[in-house]
Amino acid sequence: MGETVGSGGFTHPLTPSRQGRGETAAGEIARRIARLKGVIAWNIATGYHQRLTDTFDDLDRLNEEMRRMKEEYDSFVRTRQAATQSYQGYDEAIRARRAEIAAAREKVAALMPRQGKVLEAMAVDELSKRRTRLEGFQVTARFAIADSYDRANKAQAQKKVGE
């Protein structure tokens, strides 16, 4: 085939029609570069309208997405404002309830020792009643034992007399 031109690690054979005209390898490369530049310029010039149309389509999609996001944000703002306004007017009622709670806590703190004393007195009274009742049971049990002992002695005495 003839002479080859090395470029970027691979070789391109010179076209046979160019070899016959005495064109050198450097001339062949320059011609190819000029042709590639022309192709690129042509693609840029002829593809401009399509790229512009694609860009406007992308812009329209972005504008639509921005409109949707703005609607969502506006809805959020309206909800936040409604929530804030719905709590207005409760400040005085909340302060009043806090004051009532503080007063009730003070009252409970004062009543706790008194209630403890009342519970203690009730427990002492109940325990005293139980002690009295248990003492009564103890006396009854002593009399029952004494009675049982007396009957046993009487039975033994009758048994000895009967013998």
C-alpha cells in the first residue's frame, strides 16, 4: 500500500489516490485535521436549532417543576400561618391554668404533713383496737384453759373416788 502515517499510537495508510500526487504524510494529516474542523463547524452550525429547541424544552420542564414546587411551598406557608393563628388567644388561658396549678401544688404541699398525721392517728387507733381485742381473746383463752384444767382435775377426782 505504501507509506503509513503514525498518529496517536496507531497507523493510517495513505490513500492510494493521494500517494500518486506526491502528497506527504504531514500534508495528509493537515488535510484530515482541516476536514474534521469543517465537520465539527458544520455540526455546530446545523445542530444549533435542535440544541436550542432541546434547551427550551428543558427550560419549560424546569419552569413547570418550579411552579409545582412553588405551589407546594405556598401551601406549606398557608398551613404554617393557619396553625400559628389557631393558637392565638390561648396565652391568657394557659397562664391562668399555670397559676391554678402552682396554687394547687402549694396547697398539696401544705396538706401532705397534715394528711400524714391523720393517717398515723388512724393507724394507731386501729392498732389499739386490735390490741384490746387480742387482750380479750387472751383472757378468754386463759379462762378456757383454766376451765379445761378444772374439768380434767374433777374427772380424775371422780375416777379416784369411784375406785
